[in-house]
Amino acid sequence: SFIAMLGFYSVLALLFKIRKNSLAMVCIVCLMVLIAGSDLFTLLSYPVNFGTSTASVILGVSLMFLIGVVYVLLGVAIYRQREIYGDFEKWLGIIAVISGIGYAVIILFPVGIVGELVFEILLVSLFFKLYEQHKKA
């Protein structure tokens, strides 16, 4: 999963680098670091049965909160770019903010998961839209 997310967010980072959106770049790098840290922690703690201890629960909740904050910032960065693609990026930013709030408020975690799923699907459609525009140019 980490390799797929790394590739996905790398393409997204390239897209925002081209558009010179530094807040989005910082958020994407933070997301890649948080996802890599989460995967590494899971791999290293699995054989030790660390998943049932209090420390792992605290670490998991704090990691989920940090991912939520980064998604909110990414949503704001995307929302600020709405002049370029109009309503599409406006809704993409709003969905990212809703997803981030769902992750940050632990009780709303299912909302965060559904929001992230919709966000990722819309990002893929944005990639195809940009590819079509680039192919025509």
C-alpha cells in the first residue's frame, strides 16, 4: 500500500509543483512521511504484539489526528486554487477538509474514511482531466 500511495502522492506533488502551490507541497510531503511512518510502525510492532498496548493506541490516535490536520490544510490549499478549474477544485478542497475533520475528530472517523475515498477518486479524475488537456496542447 505504501508504494502505491507514494506514487500517487508523488504525481500529486508534481502537479502542485508545476502550479507553484507551496502549502499543498508541504502537506503532500507530510502525508507521505506520516503514511510511511504508520506503515513502518505497523511492520515493526506486529511481531512484538505491540498492537494491544496503551502506547500503540495513543500513537495510533495521534497519528490519525495528524493526518486529519494535514488533510484539512491540503483541502485549503486545493480550495485556494479554484480559479484554475472552477467548481471541481472547490469541491475537491471541501471534501478534503471534511475528510480531515473526520480524521481529526476521532468519533467521526468513518466520515473521514468515506471522505478520503471520494477525495482520492476525484483526484484520479483530475489527473485524467489534466492528461487530456496536456494531450490536446
